[in-house]
Amino acid sequence: MKELLEHIKTVEHGFKHIIEAGTSILNDKSQPHLELAQEFLADESYQVRMLGTYMLGELSTDHPQALKILRTTVAQDPNWRVQEMLAKAFDHYCFSIGYEKSLSTIKEWLSQPNPNTKRAVIEGLRIWTGRPYFKENPQVAITLISEYRENENKYLRNSIGNSLRDIRKKHREVVDQEISHWVNDPRFEYLKKLIQK
């Protein structure tokens, strides 16, 4: 275990080495997976915290506590790479449960005050309309994403703009109809430009 952790600390870019390490640990049934993942979140190395986040995502479908830790603890992590892994972990949960069945959890995460929690959903489910359920219901995705356009966090607003731009490629009229109702506000003008790129 020590060698594995030391190895992932030497790799600064990408997710593959984290996923491989996490899968290796999760395949060892003798390990206390949930406890290990929580321990990893306290490590000073962002790579080890990414590993803990990945493991919690994999465990989240069978362990409600893992999903709660992702929503509360991991969302507080200051490292953007850990936040990217959080988005992947959330998507794994929704994919495994089913996107339509995950709607209540999606809405719960989006309602959290922490912008990182909201962003994990909006970024994690990109491209939304490439996912089952949202593919047939693009308006649901557009409405869920658009609701948070007023948030002060630019990082979150960029994810909103990027997600709606992705959707607009196949559902131009629906997205344009949505943004046509946005009141005049510099934040919305910036978003509109991002969406209509």
C-alpha cells in the first residue's frame, strides 16, 4: 500500500493512475475500503485525496455514507483536481443508479450552498444530453443547469455555460429559448456569450 501511494504522488497529471490504484485497492477484499478512503482524504497530497475521492465514488452506490462524505467533506477540498475527481465520482453514482432514479440526489446536491457541490453535478454529468433520460428530456437538463446561473462563483458559472453550450449543439432552439428569458445582467451576458460560442 505504501509503495502504491508513493507512486501516485509522483504523477502530477491525469486520472488513469489514480483509477488503477483505486481499483487495485477495491479489488482487495481484505481492506477496509470506506475507512481507507476517508483516511486518504486527510492526506496532504492531492493525488492521495483524489484516490480517496475515486474510491468513495465507487463505494457510493452501496454505502450512503460514502455519498454523504463526497457531498460534505470532498466538496470542501481546495484543490481543483480533487474537484474534478468529485465530478467523476458523482457521475459514477448517477450512472450506476440510473440518471432518472438519481434525479432527487441531483437536485439535493444542486441545492447545497457550496458551489463545488453544485459544480460536481453540472460538470460531472456533461454532456448531459448524452446521458440516458436526459437524452430524451433535454429540457429537464437545461432547467436544472440554468437555475444556478445567478451564483456568484465564476468557476460554477463557467461550468453552467460550458454545459449549456454542449447541449445547444443538438438542442439549439431549446437552449436559446431558455436564455432569451434571462434578465439584463452582466453575468448573464458573459454566460450567453459562452453558451453561444
